[in-house]
Amino acid sequence: AVRVQAMARRNAIVRRLPAIETLGSVSVICSDKTGTLTRNEMSVASIVTAMQSFSVRGVGYEPIGTIETTIGPVDTARQPGLIEIARAAILCDDAELKNRDGVWSVEGDPMEGALLAAAGRIGLLVAEIRAQWPRSDVIPFDAKHRFMATLHHDHTGQRTIYIKGAPEVVFSRCSHQRTETGDTPFERDYWLAEVEEIGRRGQRALAIAVHAARPDQEALRFDDVAGELVMLGLVGIIDPPRNEAIEAVTQCRSAGIGVKMITGDHATTATAIATQMGIGDGRHVLTGADLDRLDDAALEACALDVDVFARASPEHKLRLVMALQSQGMTVAMTGDGVNDAPALKRADAGIA
């Protein structure tokens, strides 16, 4: 009870008294990345099209800034590829940017807010684009399919589907890519290399694609985005690590507590951020696909040796926690309780 009072003074709410004893016995912490180890203050740092790469300059969520290449700022009005990516970012997006007393903030998902800010820096107005292209239907983002798609129509009746999501998911549905001279066959190797480069810079890669809808289409189904998409580009989003989280990781390690990062991000991005945080060795990372190929015995060994796990679902987190528990570890979980709870509640006996 004394310990509960001490934690309450530090704004920690304890529902069950025995949890304090469990916390005192923790031997490994499994942590999500976004918003836990990082600030959850996202901003678009780079944009890649089929023709070239751009850097995005700006502060916070203010939709004002510049777009540059290696030779300097560019005139975005002369970059139709950038304009179309910005339009897609505005339409396939549920967030809102708000300006209160000169301070810009986001209502909704921080990543989607970062996309809106980048679209503003390219030169598009959110309200204007959304008025020109009203939304008819949507496939919301879900961790299982890892993309979002929206159906829109303009005032002439033209209908378009925009898709944004994990690169590997969007790539699997693309047959072409948009260039300045028209659509050309999709070059998977080029885009995979760009995803790796974005990840090495510690940025999260997001793919954006488009598909022409039928003239009479009013509803959006999964079959409508199953293939024949046209790749528009990649967006690199940066979310800086929390300084206090870096310090906390150091303190945990000095106390003999292991720290493992389990994230839904790309493996290269996860490794780059983990290295900044002092987690892992900068080389070894397992993805959700890797975990699916391991039986329980093999996973138990890997769970001890590997500290960074990428493209992980809540079900993967459950398997990892159970694998660590089977080795006699007391596991503490931090991260996205909303998404993870349905899976992790099945193993809550030894989780702090």
C-alpha cells in the first residue's frame, strides 16, 4: 500500500495491489515504439516518386514549409507527381489540423496529421481539396490488412480510389507506377530499395497509390483494391525518440532488466530507432513473418537473444510474451493497450 501511494504521487494508477510486487520482479520489458519510446510528434521528412526524391522542410503540424531536392527548393506547382501525392494524402485521411492562437495541432492520428501538414507545404489546401473531391466510401485502416482506401468523386462525376498503407501491402497490389510521362510497369526492386533507404534514416515508410473507379461506383470493397493499382510514391515519416525514454532504457539495462522493442514498423526503421534508443545490437531483428515460421521451441530461444521485433501484430506480441514467460521471465508490457489488449489479456497472469 505504501508503494501504491508512492506511485500515485508520480501519477501512476494502480488497480491491483499485487501488481506492485510484480513490477518489483520484472526481468524484461516489451515496449511498443510509437508514442512510447518516441514522441508521437510525427512529421513528413521525405517523399519519393518514380522519378526522384524530395526532402520536406517545416515545423510541427504547421502546413507551411518548403520541398527540396539535393540542388535546392523546388517549385511544387511544376511537380504534378507531388501534387497528386498531396491530394491523396488529404483525401485518404481522417485527421484535422487546427490553429489555436497560432499553435498548430492535430485532431486524430498524428501520422495523418503529418500528411496533411506535408500537403500544405506542397501547396494544397485541405478544405478546398476535400470540397472538390467528396468521399463516397471508405475501407478504414486495420492492423490485419494494414492499409486504408477511400472512394471519391469530383463535380464532373469522375471517380477515384486512393490507398495508403504499409509498402509491402500496397506493392503487392500495384501493376504500374506514375511518372511524368505517364504510367509505366511497376518496378518492385526500385521501390523496395527506396523503402530500405527511408528506413535507414529512421523514418517510417508509407506507400500511396491510386486506382480509377468505375463511373457508377458508389461503394468500396476489398476486391476494388486487390490489384491493378498505380503507385504514386513513398512518404518517409520521422518520429524522434523521447530523451527520457533513452535514459529509462539505460537505467533498466543497468538494473539488469532487459528491454525489447516490438513494433508494427518496417524492420529497417525499427532497427534504426532501436539503435538510437540503445536497444539491441543494430543487426538482429525478427519480423512477424519470421515469427510465423518458428515453432514454440525455436521462438523461446529467439525471444531471449533478439531485442527488436518488427511488423508484429498483437498476436505476435502474445506469443513473444508467453515465450519469455516460459523461460522464467517476469514480463512488463508497455504500448498500445487498445490494439493489444484483446490478445494480451489471454496471457495476463504474468504480465505487469
